[in-house]
Amino acid sequence: MHGLERRLPGLTRGEGVLECGFDRYEPVRGPIPERPRTDHNPLDRKEYLLHVVRRV
């Protein structure tokens, strides 16, 4: 879905519109997918606050 959404402006010369909707949940088969954190862990309060303060 995201790949098509990124390619749509080039495919339609900026005139295309993409509409989508949620269909259903499905059980995960095989190994459960994992993704590493992309932000800081709010459960580690000291580390988290150090990074939040640096952004401000």
C-alpha cells in the first residue's frame, strides 16, 4: 500500500487520488514480525528525558 502511495504522483502526473480502508485483522502465521524501536524507550525514564530535553 505504501509503495503505491509513494508512486502515485508519478504515475498520474499529480492528479491521482488513493482511497483505502481497513478490511480485517488476520492471525499471524509463522514467526511473529519484530521491528527495532525507532525512538527512545519511555520506560527508561532517565534515558528518555535526556533525549527529550535535547530536542527542545
